[in-house]
Amino acid sequence: MFVTDAYGQETAPQPDGGHGAEAPADAGHQAGTEVAHDGGHGEAGFPPFDSSTFPSQILWVAITFGLFYLFLKKVIMPRLSSILEVRETRIAEDLAQANTMKAEADAAAAAYEQELAEARANANVIGQQARDGAKVEAETARKSIEQSLEAKLAEAEDRVAKIKDAAMQDVGAIAEETASAIVSALGGKAAKADVSAAVKSVRS
């Protein structure tokens, strides 16, 4: 479609019927000279910049743009839409799952706080019961010890009284014997009844 003048001149038919063998020897030299001469002056130019080819170029640009638009509309855009829908669905599922996990975590935290409060209340009750039980046990033990001490004290007092009575009896007998010995040593004689009466009067 884009044919330069030099190529057209080189392939044009010869006046003698198109026999290349009968062409002059300097035909190639003349053609090369003409090509160089035309190229030097830029008469043909770069084909896309040739104004005579603008309509065909515009037509091909429109066809290419239309095909590219159809390709985008039929292939690229559906794929992009499906990818965006998949990502949007996945994000929505992730958000829903995150909200569910957050709700479960909040419920677990609330249950933990409630259990902790109940455990603290139970611990306080158990501690108070333990203190009350220990106080009752200590009071019972104290009373038991006091009763035991009182019984032992009464028993000791009885023993002391008996020992005192026995000792006083021994002291009376010793005093009677001593008084009788003293009276005998002084050369006198005293009846045992009189000595006993005298000792008892002194003790009383």
C-alpha cells in the first residue's frame, strides 16, 4: 500500500516490451541515483506521516480501538468484576468472622468476670465460715481447758487440804510428844490427856 516513487520507477515496464536483458547497463546506476536523489529531497517521506494515507490510518485506528474496547468489555472487565466480587465477598466474610470472634471474646470475658466475682464472693464466705469455725473451736477448746484446769485445781486443793490435815495431825502428835518430853525433863509428870488438851488449845 505504501510504495515509494523510486521503487515504482525501478519496477516500471521498459519501452521495449519489459525485457530486462535489453535494458542499458547504466539503468541500475540511474535508478540508484534517482532513489538517492528523491530520498535526499524527502519527496516520498515517512509513510505514517503521508497525508494521503491518513484516512486508512484513521480507519485502522478506529478498528483497533473498537476491537480493544470489545476485548476489555468482554474479557478484561468481567474478570476484574469477578475478582472484585470475590474479594468483596471474602472481606465481608472476614469481617463477619471477626465480629463473631469479637462477640465470642466479649461473652467469654463477661463470663470470666462473672465467675471471678462469684469466686471472690465464695472465697469471702468460705473465709468467714472458716474464721467463725476457728473461733468456735477456739472457744470450745478454751472452755475445755478451763474446765480441766478447774478440775485439776480443785483436785490440787483437795490434796493440799489433805496434806495440810495430815501435817497438822503429825504436828499435834509431835507437839504432844515434845511437850511430854519437856515436862519429864523438868521433873514433872503430866497426863497424856492434859498434854493433848494443852496442844489443841494452842493450835486453835
